[in-house]
Amino acid sequence: MVLWEAFFNDGHSIQQPADDRYSKHDDSSGYNPSAFRDIQDYEKKAALTIFILGDVQVSLSEGFFIINGVPVFLEDEPLTDRKLIYYRVMETSWTDGLQTEPKILKYAVGYEGKNSKGKVEKKVIYIDGE
């Protein structure tokens, strides 16, 4: 199962593996980032142009969303220097002293960019989790 996929302006793409494992995962390390770190690493080589999460596509190069096949424009004026916003809102609880598996409540996906006055604007939508 692929949750997200990222496309870059040089034709490269990255898919999130089912285990969300970073490509440079180190079993001997106490901490390993998620596969999203692969996007951050690759952005040093090429610009991220499209990010797809389920039925939502974010066009960072053009500044719009496609949701269930329908284009959605949220910019009042074209933004520059667009950067991806993606995170999960999660919940973990404790039962009888044991921690439960984390539950994803929702995903936030979108971008931020600068308007003509240099102010950063965020364009984000939320998708229900599990």
C-alpha cells in the first residue's frame, strides 16, 4: 500500500513504503525518521512539484489541489517559493499501563508560499485518518 507519492522536476519520484521506513534506516540506531525524510533529502537535488496523498494531489509548481479529480484553487494571488506541508495528527492512549498502537486522526496536506508582499501564506486541507 502506498500512502503518498512525491514527484520532482527532474522526473524522479518517491513512494512511501508500507512500513514507512526511511531509505537510510539503521537498525542499530535508537531513532530513525519516517520515509518522508527521503523527500526532504531529495529536495536538495531537485524541486518537489507534485505530492499525492490518497485522493488528494498538491501541485506545488502551479499552486492548486486536485481532490477526487476536481481542481481546487485556494490562492487569491500566485504565491512563490512554495513548500510542502504534510503531517499526521496522531493519538496514543494507555490501557492497563500499556501503550496502544498510535491512531492517525487526520492528515494535513498542502503548502506554504510567499505572497507579493513577502508574507507567508499557508494553504492546507485536512483528510480524515483511520
